[in-house]
Amino acid sequence: MHILHVKIVAILECQCNAPILLLLEYQSSSVSLSPSPKQCPFILSCKVNFSRSIRNPKLGPNPRSHVTTTASKTTKQSQPMSDTARFVRTVLFLPPGVDPDEVTEDMILPGSNIVVGPYAGHSQIKEAEFVKSSGRAKDCPKDDRPEFGIVGRSNVGKSSLINALVRKKEIALTSKKPGKTQLINHFLVNKSWYIVDLPGYGFAKAPDAARMDWFSFTKGYFQNRETLVAVLLLIDASVPPQKIDLDCANWLGRNNIPMTFVFTKCDKMKVAKGRRPDENIRSFQELIRENYPQHPPWIMTSSVTGLGRDELLLHMSQLRNYWDQ
């Protein structure tokens, strides 16, 4: 019997320069550390279905390519799993090539649960350009460049995040009217990979002519886009967890769509009603853990202060480099 008490401290710097400490605690008491016979270190499961946090199409239709895959070492069922390894496997995001027993604090990106691995490489954006808007998934660019789909509830800050990532004002149209993105928009980055701005969901006040069935519109893209490395699911940290975001996350999980939770608007520390962003993030994570024995990757961001920008790009680089190997 062992008692494990581990804290990961993510320092969120806001405009008032007062750091907010987000404490994620994992505690286990009086539990057996022998691995469950159903536990697989390669797959991130959502209830009875499977979701990967990174896709590698070169490994076949159902590759054992979850981010916790190690270079050459796997935990055998006959060997007890260490406290640290169990924590790392269930709470942290492990990229390929990382041994859970060798993870150190300085390998974890600030404001996230993401571990940096050997596939992390050049992540800075030197140039970005708009390429195409597509009304259907089959009309999207047909080259073999890897891409990241960005999706979230209307007014979550998708366009602002894209502008912040590429550091180019208004490359993605921002509007005070939610629901303006009605097409699949491709932006070519460094002439080698794509950022894809997908229509937001959950906005019911668009004109009748502009309304669409979001699920039907995007389903074909998510399920059939072979060059999709991962989906960045944006979650508004300034409001409590929304059922529509949880439904989207669970749908992606059930359909094996790789995803990363990107919490936006983390600079908004002062709220008139409700809770602070760090409290909302904690609540969202608690709900996600009900369906995911292994927590998907997540990161805190702010398009206003630049919080999380470089870290998110580094995370995307290791997913992209692994996909492109």
C-alpha cells in the first residue's frame, strides 16, 4: 500500500502580474499498484471507445500510436507499476519516445500537462498565408501536408488564437458577431503545414440562410481527413464548463479523433459573476476525467497576453514531426 501525493504547479501570469497557481492534485490511498489486466499504455480511452491524441496514418487503420508509446520500453503486466509511472500515465500527456519513469518536472510545459519529448523541434512560425475556403471536406486542399483543425464554441476566440499564433493581425477574420465562420478555412504555415479554422458550434442566432447543421458539416472533415494530425478543441476558461463542449469532446473521443484541449481567455482574472478561469479549468478537467482514464493533453492560453503561445507551438511541433516521420 502506498500513498501518492503529487502536485503540478502551473503558473498563470495575468496582466496584473499576480501569478495564479493552478494546482492539479492526484492522490491515491490504500490502492493496489498492480496494473489492471485491461489497461493498455498505448491507448487513450473514452468509456468503451478509443481516442488518440496524435494520429499517424502510416501505421495503419488502428495503430497503437497513442502518445504514451515509449521508444523501446513497455510496462509488463507481471511487473508492478511505480507510483510515478501511474501518475504520469493517467495525468500527463506523454509524446512518443518518453519513458514514464524518466519524466522530470522541467520536461512539462508551463500551464499544461504536456511533456516535451524527442520529436519536439522547430516550432516558430516565419510565414503564414490564407490558401482556401471550402464548403465541403472533399473540396479542401489535396496535398499531403499535415494540418491541425481548430474548433470550438462560437465566440471562444478561434480567430484571435490563430492571429496570435502566426503573429499576423487579421489573417483570420475576427468579428464581434459569433458564428461568422461558415466555411473550412486553410492557412499554410511555413509552406509546410496547415492551420485549419473550422466553423464554430453552438450559435443559434445566425440568419436562417447562414444556419447549418454543424455536426453534418464537419463530420466528413473529422472522419475522412487523412492529413489531420490533431484537433485543437478550444474551451473558454472564463465561463464554467459547457455541456456542448463536453459533448463535442466525447464525440471526438468516441470517433478516435486526436485532440488537445486549448483553454482560451485565461487572462480574464476579474469576473463579475461566477468563478476564475483556473477554477473553471479544474471543473472541466474533473468532468473529463469521468470519461477518460488517461487525461488528454491540455494547455492554458491567452491571445491578449500571449500566454501559452510558444508552448502550444512546441506541442504542435512534436505531434507534427511524429506524424511526418
